[in-house]
Amino acid sequence: MFFSDAIGNKDTITLGYDPFATFGIDDNFGEENIIDVPLKSTLDVRITDEYFNRKYNDMDGTYHTKKQIIPYDCIHLFFESIQTIDISTKHWPVTAKWNSALFNDSCRDGSLFTSINPGGWWDTGSPSNLYRRELVETDSVTFTSNLSGEFSDDWFSYIKGDDTIPVFWQLLASVDLLSSIHDLKSLTVDVHIFPNPFAEQFTIKAQTNEQSTLHFFDALGRPVLKQSFFNSATITTSQLAKGIYYYQLRGEHGLIKTGKLIRQ
């Protein structure tokens, strides 16, 4: 996607999918974590997990990147398949452009770009004049910031240092998957993981009658552990180095819980 602001500053991000990708930073796909690189004073567009972590996990983000490849397979869709796009500029409106021909495919014809928070798809509004734009229908859209208006800022932006960053969302999906968008909502399941911090092992319990899968990532977003179970499991962690880890617990119908654990 190509972006330009009202005075001509430009930036670019790349989004895509591959069945062997992860939701973190994948060196194999040329993704680079630029979280420590300061925002440009002109126009800076990034794919990050800042908004999700700050709003739902009470923690800072773990990655910023200009390229994000996700493990979408045209059949399954999870809450984390929605990519959050941060746009920093002092010169609104911003124009986004893409090649609509790339989405004229049964695997991608439901892909979209929106200012509406996924928690309210599609029953709420947003500060921006962008509602929802299906990427197969047009090649561009010009839109205003997602900061001002009658809506609560923490639904459409996050604060980092002295900056308030408006966020937008992009989804790769087929029309069939898009029609069942309710499946993207996080499931309400009673989950307990203990102890935290842990040493050689920890136990996870999830009150659900379906198979759950625990995905474990290191501080750079690289996958280090994956285990499926029913109801509960004790995970041996002697192979993991000491430090901070992030997890995603997924069920058969979507994301159940995310969080942070520490190995000491």
C-alpha cells in the first residue's frame, strides 16, 4: 500500500500472507522490527502491535514493521489476522493507494481497509471519514485522521511518549470469510496460566470443550513453542532461555487470550 499526505510526503507498507508465516516478525520473509527507530517527522506508516497490546494486554508493543506476512490460508481467519496500521503525520488528509487487481481472487476478494475498530465491526462509527473500503472495488481512498470527534480516543489511537498515534485496520479475507466476521471476536473463556514467573514448567487451564493451541513467542516475536491440548496442559520450558515471552491461545473458532509470561 502506498500512502501520501496532504503536502506530498510519501511512505509504503507491504502486507501479504503465506501458510508458513507467523503473526510476529519473520526473518525468512524479510520482515524487520523497527520499533527502536524514531518516527519520521513527515509521514510515517507502520504495521505494529502497539494498539492491541496497550488496549488489551496493558503492555507496550513488541514490533513495528514496514512489511508483515501473516499465516492466512484462505480458509481460516483469526482476530490477529487484522493488521493494525499506525499513521503519523501533521498533514491530513492522507491518500492510500493499492493495486485492486491483486484482490480480484476468491481468496482475497473480501480484503478491506477501515477506520472502524474491529470491536465494533460494522455497528459503530469512527472519527475518520473512512468507513470501510473493499480493496477489490477501487484503487485508492483519501481519508481524515482517526483522532478527533465524539468517540473515545483509546478506540482509535494510542499514546506513546508525546505522540498520539491514530490507527486504522487492514484485513486479508475472502468474501465468504468476511460475511462471517463475528467469528473474529475474541472468545469469552476462563483461562488460567500459572505460575508466572515460571521456571521449568507452567500449567495452562482453559474452560472450553474444544481443542486449544498455545503459541509462544520470544521478545522479538519469533515463534518458540506450540502445543495443542484439551482443557489443560503442563508445558515443559527447560529449552527456553530466561526472559520475557508472549503467548496467544487460539481455539477452533478464533483467538481466546493473549498475554505475557516471564521465565526466571
